[in-house]
Amino acid sequence: MCQLLGMNANKPASIKFSFEGFVLRGGRTDEHRDGWGLAFFEGHACRTLHDCRPSADSPLVEHLHRHPVKSRNIIAHIRKATQGGLSLQNCHPFTRELWGQHWAFAHNGNLKNFDLRLSGRYLPVGETDSEHAFCYLLQELGHRFGALAPTTPELFEALVELSARVAAFGPFNFLLSNGSGLFAYCTTELHFVTRCYPFASVRVLDHDLQVDFGRYNHLDDCMSVIATKPLTSGEDWTAFAPGELRYFFDGAPTRKGVLRRQLAVSV
């Protein structure tokens, strides 16, 4: 299946070192050769980059190495195709509009016999189960809350319920952002680490690169990095529990919840 990488920060930041190791998993240190993509926010606007070539060999990745993007919310994805052909339209992250906001979404998993219906407001451009699931989430959120955006706690509780509904069809690990914060949901495998002062010196696993984050950050910087599998050694990565949704804001995890006996439980 695919792999995910996300970042939420309290100010515009780069994921240069995490990204350098992550993209090598797209055909060099791992098998995810079927395209890649990245979404990042500038204010309320979301920009996306996609390439159906392996990320380890992509000229677009080389451009990003030389000119790293900075944002408070970033989502990246490397693909191993399970549903849908090798094409740009099937590369994550996907984007749509809801409540006058751009939303970006990327998924790791394989939803089999996924038959939750779409009403027509949101429809997939490609053939993936992932884009179908994204359209379903936004459709149901729109139905539930109407034209006015809900509060973050209301949105969080709705996503706990809806994510569990979709996950009944198979692994449903995803990252979702509207540029304000970052939602991360796990059914099988997802990890995160929060980086703030005092910053650690770490080794990038796929790149065999040693990085002292204290050299690249200010004392008040704070960011959380979310990945399918840990990208570094020398810092403490936290594993998500199966069925757990977390919300990251201003660089830190602020809410977590799971669906238990049909009740959304959050703290």
C-alpha cells in the first residue's frame, strides 16, 4: 500500500529533511513506485504537485530539494497502486472545496467493495477508492452541517464517526487539512513526532543523514510530523492506536478520539 507524510506547524516551516528520506521510499528504499504528490497551503489557498513517476527519480522532487516549500500544513503521498491506473488523476493528495475552504486529502489503504454512494456534489476524477472516500467524507460533512462551517470540536466528532464508517471496507489511514489544522486517522499504521525546543539531533533513516534540528529552528518553533512509518531515529515517534483520529494545530496534537460502541470518545 501507499505511504503518508504530513506536517503541521505553528508558523510556515519546511519538511526538507523528512521529505528527503520519505521520497526515497518511492522506488529506492521501498516499493512505492506508482507516483507521488504533495499539497501545501499558502494562507487559505492550497497548491498541489503531482508526478506519476517514482518519487525517488522525479525531476520535480529534485526541484523541491533545491527550493523547499514552507507552509503551516503539508501533506505528501507516495503511491503503490491497488485501485486505478498509473496516471496523474490517480495521484494523491486530492483537493476539493467545502464551506469556501480548500481541503486536501491523502489515503493509505485498500477499500474493497466500497459502496457508500455519492449524491453528485462531489465526484471522483480518477478511479481510486481513495478519491471516492474523500468525496464521501466531504459530501456527508456538507449534509450534516449545511452551508456554515462547524466548529473544530463538532467537525472532529463527525470525522470520528464517518472515518469509522469508511474503515469498515478496509484499511483507511488518511491525512486531511483545510490549511488551519491537520487531521490524521489510523486503522493499521501511522506515527507522529512533535519537534520543539530543545530540538534533537536525529538520523534520517532512508538517507543515512544526521541532522541537528537545533541549527534550523528558533526557540519558539513547534511542529508535528506524521508518517506511515518513522522517518528518523534519535527522537520519540508515537504510534496511533487502531481507529484513532488526531487533530494537530499550531504544531502540536490537540485532540484525539476513537469510536467505541457507536459513541465518539475524545479528549
